[in-house]
Amino acid sequence: MGDPERNLTLGGHIEELRKRLLYALIALGVGTLISFTFAENIIAFISIPIGGIENLQSIEITENLGVFMRVSLLCGFVIALPVILYELLAFILPGLQPNERRWAFWTIPAITLMFLLGAAFAYFVMLPTAIPFLIGFLGVPTVPRLSNYISFVTSLMFWIGISFQAPLVVFFLAKLKLVDAKGLAKQWRLAFIMIAIIAAMVTPTVDPVNMALLMLPLILLYWISVLLALIARRGG
């Protein structure tokens, strides 16, 4: 007898997807509620690169509340990320081969760890160089708005965290036999050009120092991706 989950009708797959998305949203909601208890501390922590929250200002009446909700939602996403990933894998798992299922679930802690490493890199490495450059540019006194600063910092940390997923994505694609290490190694010049374009888009400043700060780990991650693709193919 076949796996009943493999034999679901289209309506069954849609219902299963709806259920998985609902669980993911519930996890996000619970994570956000938990984040309410420490969101103010996170905002204070995020404000350290600019010298503390006292160096920021609010203009609109709802600005402080909006920042609080934004930070709570982002922290809630991080808290709920393992559950969200589990629900995604639980939906696609029936379509994988038995040998592919064995490695699927270890990606949950790996993706979470790589996201946190990317966010930490943005905070501890990129921001200390980017903030002084931006604040001191042209020598004009600058008092950033709270909403603008928090949006800038959280967006940078989020997208750098996402970019650090590249090796895991390549490993997944290699397992599905969509890419291979040899092909990736041959395309290193194109990959470096793409990395430079990504760095230019994501980097908060236009100076080469900050671009280089982002390009170097992305280049390292590319070669790690090549290695993981080789391991994935050899692992069967």
C-alpha cells in the first residue's frame, strides 16, 4: 500500500496547506505575544550602535507604538521560526524520497542558527562602521527618527540573516539534483558578480569598506555552498 499522504487529492493538499499555514500563524502570534515582554529591551539594545535611545527622536504620535510592534513582530518571527520551518517541511515531506526525508529535519536548527549568525554579523560588524559614516556624512548634524532608525537596523539584520541561508539552499537543491558542486565551482566569476550586486543593494552605505564587509562573508558562504553541494551528492 502507498503512503496515504502521497495520494491526497488537490483539495486534500490545499486543506493540508491551510492547516500548516494556520499552525505557523499561531506560532507567529504566540511568539509575538512573548516578545511583548522584552521588546523594550530589544529596542534599547538595537539603539546601542547610535549611542542609545536618547539619541533618537519621535515625531508622530503613533511612532513609538509602531516601533514597538515592529520589533515584537520580528522577535516573534525568530521565536516561531523553528515551528514555521517544521510546518513547511511537514507539508513537503510526503513528496520526498525516504533518503531525502532523513536529512530534511536537521535543516530546522541549521536554518535558525544561520539566520541568527547573519543578524549578529549585521549588528556587530556592519552597523558599527555604517552608522558613523551615515551620521557624519557631509558634516550635517543628524538626529535620526526612532521609526526610521529601527526600520533601517531591523531590515538590515533581517536581510543579512536571509542571505546567510545560501549554503543550506544550495545543499537542498543539490539533494534534489538540481545543482552540483562542479557546476557551481565553474560559475564562480558569475557568482562573485552577483554577490557584488547583492552587497550593493543590501549594504546601507555606498562606501567600498561596508560593501567589502558584506562581500567577504558572502564569498566564503559561496564556497561553503560548493562544499555542501559536493557532500549532498556524495551522500546520495
